[in-house]
Amino acid sequence: MSARVLIGAALVTVWVTTGGNFIAFKIALEDFPPVLMMALRLSLAGLLLVAAAHIVSAARPSTSQLARGALAGILLLALGQGGIV
């Protein structure tokens, strides 16, 4: 594939993903509280990242790396995005 086709496909993917998020959030926030919706969204993103790492055979993180990552995630959820909602 040429570079133009790949760039066009990437732009369309970003447009559809971004537009789809706004529609999904509008529908979901009618049924779920904002903090629960945020937690579900971040959990899904984490699962997708774990799946992607498994597909490319990335090295598994150590226990201390997982603990630091969990602490950072909790702080970001509680103080960062949670403070906005």
C-alpha cells in the first residue's frame, strides 16, 4: 500500500473512533454514573493493552512495576480525571 492510502486510512480511523466515543459517551452517561463509566473505559483500555502486549510477545512486567503502575492508575483516576467529574 502507498503512504497516501495508509495516511488516509489512519485519519478515517481516528475520525470514526473519536466520533464513536462521543456518541457512546452520550448514550452511556444516560445509564451509568460518570465515575463508573470512566472506570469501565479505563479498564477496557487496560485489557486492550494487555492483549496487544501478549500478541507482540512483550516481556511481562515485574511485580514492582505492576504495583507502581497500579498506584499511578489509582492516583490518576482519583485525583486527575476523578477530580474533573
